[in-house]
Amino acid sequence: MIVATKPDQMSLALWAADCAEHVLPYFEEKYPGDDRPRKAIEAARAWTRGEIRVGEAREAAYTAHAAARDADEGAARAAARAAGQAAGTAHMAGHARHAAAYAVKSAAYAAAVIDAASGAAARGERDWQLRRLPEHLRTGPDLASVVEQRMSAGAGPEPT
């Protein structure tokens, strides 16, 4: 469980939104008319600016997860889940790690479709994520172990 101060939770929400947005093209290329995941990412950021309440961010998360359920391709589905988890970070800081994990899955699925480089894609995505995680959040006792687990997790995608 991640215990975060409100400023840390906001930093995590922004990080989760960045992670989700990084793989969002995998969803938008397949479903160009479906903006539910993008709206969830926008909701996560709007919550950090105080423009919307937690309930609105949660609703955006639910709609992104509905988009994931509607998706019939792994990379797109995982990207939509990442967006839903990013918006869910407004409710609970722990959703940020799930946004990052689904972004890794999305990159791995996309690479697996192209070639057998899904492991390298997953590692590359985790490296990208860690570089964007605020420095002070990399060293906290709870989050440090979570980030380390995400960085050392197996490379291949799991079912979503």
C-alpha cells in the first residue's frame, strides 16, 4: 500500500497520466473515434490542478475501463486500462503503480505484434517511467519498493 501526502498523490497522478499518455497512441490508432482514455488522462491532470473533484476523476476512470473492455486488441486494451488507473490515482495513490504496469503491458503487447522484442519494449517503458518519476518519490520506503518491483518484473505481457 502506498501512503502518500496530498502533494505526493498529485505528483503520482501526473506521473501516472504521463505513463498512460506515453502508450495512448496504441489505443487511439486502433480506435480513433473513442476519446474515453484521453479524457481519463485529462481528468487526472485536471484533478491535480483542483479543476475537478475526485468523483469526477473516478467517473473518467470508469469510462476508460469501459473502453478497455470494448477493445479487442491487447496493446489498445492495456493503454485504456493505464488511462483508467491514472484517473483513479485521484481516489487512491496506489492506482499510479497500476497505470505504470498497464503502460508496460501495452508497450510489450505492441512490440510482440511487430516482432519478438516485447521484453526489450517492456524494459524500455519501465526505464522511461522511472526517469519521469519525481526524485523524492523514488526514495520513499513504500514507493521505492513498488518502483523496484515494477522495474524488475518479468518483461512479457500478462492477460489484461
